[in-house]
Amino acid sequence: MAAAHAHAVGDAEYAEVSGHRLLGFLFFLISDCVIFGNFIFSYLYLRNAAPVWPPVGIERPYLYLAAVNSIVLFGSGATMHYAMEGMRHDRRSQFVAYTIATIVLGSMFLGGQAYEYTHLLPHTTWAGTTFGASFYTLTGLHGFHVFIGVIFLIVVLLQTLRGTYTQERHFGLTAATLYWHFVDVIWVALFFLFYIY
Amino acid sequence: MSVTEVGLPASSHIHPPPDTFIKKYVFSLDHKVIAVQYFITAGLFLVFAGLLAELMRVQLMGPNNHVLSVAVFNQAYSLHGTAMVWLVGIPIVTGAFGNLIMPVQIGARDVAFPWLNMLSFWMLPVAGILVFASLLFGAPQAGWTEYPPVSLQLPLGESLSLWCAGVFVIGVSSTITGLNFLVTIVKMRAPGMTYTRMPLFVWATGVTAFLSMIATANLSAALAGLFIQHNFGVPFYDVTRGGAPVLWQHVFWFYSHPAVYILILPAFGIVSEVIPTFVRRPIFGYKAIAYSSAAIGLLSFMVWAHHMFTSGLQHWEQLFFMIFTMIIAVPTGVKIFSWVTTLWRGKIRLDTPLLFVLGFLSVFTLGGITGVMLASVPADAQEHASYFVVAHIHYVLFGGTILGIFAGLYYWWPKMTGRMLDERLGKWHFWLTYIFFNLTFLPMHWVGLLGMPRRVATYDPAYAGTNFFVSISSFVLAAAILIFIYNAYRSVRHGELAGPNPWGARTLEWMIPSPMPYYNFRDIPIVLSGPYDYGKPLPYANISQDLAMTPVR
């Protein structure tokens, strides 16, 4: 039904409406960036104001798991790219395989993050210190974005299997891809700020 | 001229209008209906918030009155500020005027995302209910800025959560509206409508939309921070656990200073539309006004800490923010000079919209000057948190935004309803508002300079006479709005029919019938030059010639 409706509009109208949606989606990502920016500013402000960092009794987060997790997430960015390449060249099976890979990698990242929260930071709580407040708020917000991204990918994958998107008409896929890469880029900043800096 | 020849947008075909009551008036996707919904909802909140102000003035009629308890007084000023900024000012200037006029002025049939537009509107009543419902639990008492630690110390129960949630909802609504308007302006202008042919109201709305999108997203994050601090004890702002109350001031004002430009830029846009129409000359300095809007938009992100000069900033920070705050007066001054120069030797017709604009020019300039005074760090150290600040903010937000809103309402009322407002009642409304506005807020400068602090329920008897006078004036000021309400009621019932172009204006909204038909334009117009060249032929092709007529009066 959705597919039938999508093809009821002409190519020119689809291109025009997709153009509006693409710009709107980019604006949404910019405003989302501002939200991360706000909490990053708060983190740096509180860190700068603190006499010692991290606060006494708080362990630094464990670098190696986060490094592996980063590789997993960046790898998912690569698989997402190959998935879209498949769609652009009308290789449906390539799209499906790489999208499933992206979903699996994204879920692995979330699993790694859950393990970190529950096992690796026994003394760091959300409400305990400014470090915990910044760390859990920012990485949690990012994890929530990854979760939404995974859901987004599952939805567009199912839509693709039902034939909603074609080589020429796949704005939903473009949006999902942009969102996924956006979440990747945010992670670069968070990884640097919490695990290296 | 055929439509396809000039490459019109493919989506320009006309859908049939909705036929059920719910789709037409409740969950409408039509930008014009949504605009009216905004006017009515925000107008109701204006009455509530105005009554809170009058309650405060009753309390302040004497130095030690017991009309309100101190706690209720604190709740009244907190909710008055909250409601006036977020539930009244911003929804009216962006949601109502932006929706009513902007799409038509660029020659579009609707905004880019009508469904999101409807969603934005329906967040407003939800936010209003959340904010006013906090009264039932004892509303927050730390002012509309809700500075920690005070906002966190008091036994607030659920109310701070409700307040955060309400403002968060209206913030998201504002972000969505900004995004929607920006895409509309970038993507949906009629053929020939280049950026430098856009009406100045569209320029103002575009810059406002940018500010709404960027700054308001930041507000959402800041409120989330306050919310989790309040509910889960996450110590962002708790100084006893390494947090920083000043951090809240930074993140709050990083939104809230751009927000005052969200409130005033559309009013600037309205003024820029009204002046050339009632002076019958091209606006002086079109590009200067347009680009100064953009300059104000950018500079507004570099001045936020001038609200925090007494909060313990570094000296270099104070200097930085003082200088940029003074610089932002320059593009504002460019606008004032351009408007005054347009008026100079014009064929001035003193109808109600122009009266409100002249009122705006005179009092907003005063508010701007006290703004520069407050920007000066040594002066601000004396004036901070005094009634001088209260006077300043009301000169720019009442004298600027509210007078601008009324100018716009009198100007576009015929376009919105198809009927004229009564001129005689309009002039009564204007003069009573203008005189009693000044009688209410001008004396506040003096008691402020003498040292009366703001946000107090009782005060030194030395200020009693002035405060009594201010209170009486404020009652008349509030009563003056009844004239407008009566005028509006009378106009809708049996006002004189307006015709498409009662003021003889030249922007696109006046080229279509009043009230505006569903889908605005039968054919998308083609724009040949800018909108303010009075004395030249109309710069549009592809519009019905019978509508591009001369004024009826």
C-alpha cells in the first residue's frame, strides 16, 4: 500500500519533497548537535572548575573496551556505506546483507556499553559526582541515539523488503544513513573527551 | 503565461480542502488556520499571565500589603515571566504571524511540513497546561530564570518538574517551527523571489527561525539538566558536590538571550512592512535592514553572559560580553535610522497600524538605550536585579514586541478575517496603551535607580508613592486591551468588508482575496522585483489582475 502510494507521485514531485525533507533532516541533526554541544560544554565547564579530575575515588573509564566498541561502531558506519552503495546500484541483496550487518554491529556497541555501565564502573554513579553526571548523561544520550538508529534501520530494512524503496526513490534510507553517520561522528567526540582527554 | 514554462514546483497542484470540522478547524494542516489557533491560544495565556501581573501590582500598591503571601507573590512573578516569554510572546510572533504571513509573502501554498506545523501548535496548549498546572502544586518561585540553588532548595514538590516539562515541550515546538520555516523559506519561494526580493518580514522570520532552531535546542538540553538534577540528584548545578550554579546561568542564557531576539525580530519585520505601506514610499535601506537582521541573529549568540555580570565572571569575560552587547546595538540602530528615514517626508497616513509602529519606535528606542546602559559592567553592578531591569525588559518586550504585535494585528486583521477593525476604537486602544504603558513602566526606572530590588513582595515605604501610581496605571493599561477585544468581536460580527487590499500595500499577501483562500494562490505568482517600489507597477506576473487593485480607501 505504501509502495503503491509512493509511486502515485511523479518523479519531479518526489525529488522536490525529498529535497525539503533532506534539508529539514539536516536542520534536525544540527539542532541535535546543539543538544550534545550543551552537555559537552557543561562537562568541560565542570571539569575545568574541579580541583582534581576525575574526582577522588572515581576510576577513569576503561579505555580498551571503549576502543573495541569504537571500532565496532565505526565498522558499522562502513557497512552502512556499503549498504547504501548497494541500493544506489540496485543490488538489493548487498543492501540487505550490509544493513543487517550494521544492525548487528550497532547492537554489539549497545551491548558493550551496557557491560561497561554494569561491570566496569562500580564506583561511578550518575548522581554521585559531576564526572558521573557528565559521563552517563552524554554517553547515555549517545547510546539512546544508537538505539533509535538501530530501530530506524530495522524499520527501513523491513520497508525495503516490502518494496517501499527503489534505486531512485529512497529518502527514508538516506535519512537513516545520515542519522547513523551522525551518531558515529558524535561518538568520535565523546570517545576523545571521556577516554583519552 | 503558462505555468510550466517557468519551471514551477511540481507540488503546486491543488488538493481539495478538508471537509470535516475536525480536519478544518482542530487538527488543521492549513498554515492560516494554525495561525489563528496560535493567536487564540496564546491570547488566552496572555490574559492569564497579565492577570498574574495585575495581582502583583495589587500587592505592590502598598509597601507592606498582605494581599498575596510572599510565596504566592513569588509564584506569580515566576509564572508571569515564564508564560509571557514562552506561551505568549514566542508563539505569537513566530507561530501566529510567521504562519499567517510568511508562506503567502514568499508565494507558497503552505509551509514545507504542514503536519509538523500542526504538531508544533498542539504542543502549545500542552505546555501551557503543564506550566499553569504547576500552580496547583505550588509553582516554582525562583523567577522565570529558575536559577539554582534557589530553584532547587525550596520545597517545590512536583512543580519544578512540571515547569521543566512545560517549557521543554514549548521549546521542542519552537525548534520544530524554526526548522519548518527555514526549509520553507529556503526551498519554497515563488519563481523570481530571490533573497533580496523577499519582504523584510520574511527576512526577520527566517533569522528568527534560525535562532529558534539552534538556541531552543540548547534550552531543551539545559532544562533536561535541571530536570534530572531536581528528580535524580544528578549534580550538574549542585555546588556541594562539585556542580556549578553559574553553569545553569550559562546554558540558560545561551538560549535566552537569542530568545529575546526571537521575540523582537518578527516585530522588526512587522514594522518594516507597516512603515512603507502607510508612508507610500520605498523603504529606505532595504538591504541594510535585511542584513542587520542577520547580523543581530549572529551577534545574539555572543552576548549571553551580560545577564551574569554580577555572577562572578572573569574580567576578560565581562569585557568581551560588554563590548559585544554594545556592538549589537549598531545593527539595531541601523534599522531605527532606516525606518525614521523612510518616514521622513513621506506621505504619512496615521492609521492605527502606523500609530502602533510610531509608539514602538519611540519606546523601543528608549528600551534599547537602557539596554546599552545595562551592558556597561560598572553601571550594571548597580542596576542588576533592580526595578531598572524590570523597566528595561518591559520597554523592549512590551514596548517592542507587544506594540509590534498589535501593529501587525491591526495591519493584517483584514487579511486574516476579511473585515476591517474599527479605526476609532483602534485609536483609543493605541493612545490608552501608549500613555499608560509609559506611566506604568517609566517610573520603574526611577525607583530602580533609587535601589528598589525586583522580585520583592514588600519594600521600603520610601518607594510607596511611585508604586501606588504604577499600580493604578497598570490597571488602565490592562483594561485598554478590552477595547481591542471588543473591537475584534465587533469586526468579526459586522465589520466593514475589507476587500483584497485595503491599505494599498504591495507584498504578495495583498494580491489575493481576504480572507485568504485555501491554498492561497490559484496560480503561483512570478516575482519580477522587490516589494516596496511604491509608484511603480506591481512587480508580479501570473496573478489575477482583478485582485491586484488599488486601495478601497
